Amino acid sequence: MIRGLDHGSPAIATRWRAYMSDFPMEWLDPVLDRCRSEVLEHRPRSSTKTLDDGRVEPVTDLDLRIEGRLITAALKAFPSADVLSEETHSNPAALASELCFVIDPIDGTKELIAGTADFAISVALFQHGRPVVGVLDLPFRGQRFMCAADGGARVNGTPVHLEEPPQLRAAKLAVSPTQRADPTLASVWNRLLPRVIAPVGAFTPKVAQILCGECHAAFYPPKPGKSIFLWDYAAAALLLAEAGGMLMSLDGMSLLSTLPLEHSGGWVAGPADLCREIQSAMRETESA
């Protein structure tokens, strides 16, 4: 358990109930249940989209249907809220509203198309530009993570807290499968030398593995043309913080503190001490 952080304490439970009273989210569970059913029962039809910088990414009919379902339900529950979402509401001006839902209907579209379990639905509620509620749902794994700011994190209703991390040489590290196989990154993996390097696709499934204790940390070295957006990481970063960890850029900044719309410099996630050990090892690699 993280030092000084007891997610079963009365104080944490009281703050959780207060947030759930101010921002009732009971409506979200049945909507996510429906989204799960759609994902599990339908083979997605894929196409592509071109980003503003010319990059081409896949998108499926499920991305669009799930995003639409979530937005409709969110605005029914909070009619005055705005929306920032990956597929259809990508204007960051929405964050200036008092309440704003930040939604990624499928983080891991490539993995969904490939038929793997490494994808997730991500929903965060922002108040005055800061996340106050975060939810991740992993349909194939039957996992639903939820947190409230200063109210702790839960998976399927059970409190989640990160254990004291081992040193890097004894850690299990989640990484991108394509990066793990990239020969140009061999020096990075040789420098880190964790006990186990576990290939896990997409961003949020890596965080889920940390929250469940299946991995101790996750690491994504910088790669040209690759980045994470606010809708990718907002809910996950809040969940990590509420479980006693952090999402950190490789220059040592907490992404939950800075909240960039797009971050392209690589990142590390997990308990703070282990994140800094990985950051230090990465700097040694760069200077070698």
C-alpha cells in the first residue's frame, strides 16, 4: 500500500460520497454496460481519418456509435455540460465551460480491430478545467475503474491502491508491443533491465495493468509522430493519482498538473519513485 494513503479510510469514503452526491454518475454504469455489449457482439467496420498534421489513424463504426451513446447520456444527466471527444467534438474550447465531459470512445482502435483485449472506453468529467471524476471500462477484461478527486479509486466497486514498488530491476514494466520489437530501442530496454517487459497495446490498458497490480509501471519512449491526447489520458491520470501513482512526462512534469491537449514527448506511469528511476535510466541512455 502507498505510504500514508488508506483508501479504505472513513475520510476517503466520505469524500467519495460527497463527490458522487455533487456529480451523480449512476447513469453511466448502464450506458457502459450497453457499450460493452456492442463491443462484444459486433465485429467493427473500420475506415481511416486524417488528423490536422496529416497523420492517418483508424476509426470504426463502434468508435462513433459508442461516442454518440456516451455524449447523449452525459448531456441528459448534465444538460449544461460541454463535451470534448476524440471523434466528433474535438474543440478544446469546451474545457472553458464549468462542466465538460472528456471522452475517448475507444482507446486502442487498432487493438480492437485486431481482436485483442487491449482497448478501453475512457470518460472524465472536468469542473472549471480540472478533472474531478474519471472512468475507464475494459470490455474484454470485465474491468471498470472509477475515481473521484480526493475520493480514491475503485475497480468493480473495490478500492484500489498501488503497493510499494520494487526497484526497477525487480519490476514488471508494461510497454508498447511495437516499441518492444523496435531494434532502434534495444539500447533503451537494455539500460532499463526490469525483471519483466510486458507488451501491452494502447495507453489505458497499460494503466489498467498498473492499477490491478499486474504490472508495476508503464513506459513509452518518445517516438516521432506519436502522442497522447487529453481524451486518452485524463481519466487514467486521475485514477493513477487517486491510487497513489502518477503519469509523468520524461522531463519530470505531472501530466495531471499540466493537462496538455496533446503530449508527444514520451511518458512513464506508476508509483512516483519508480517513475523517477525509469526517467533517470532514460536520461543515462540518452547521454551514453
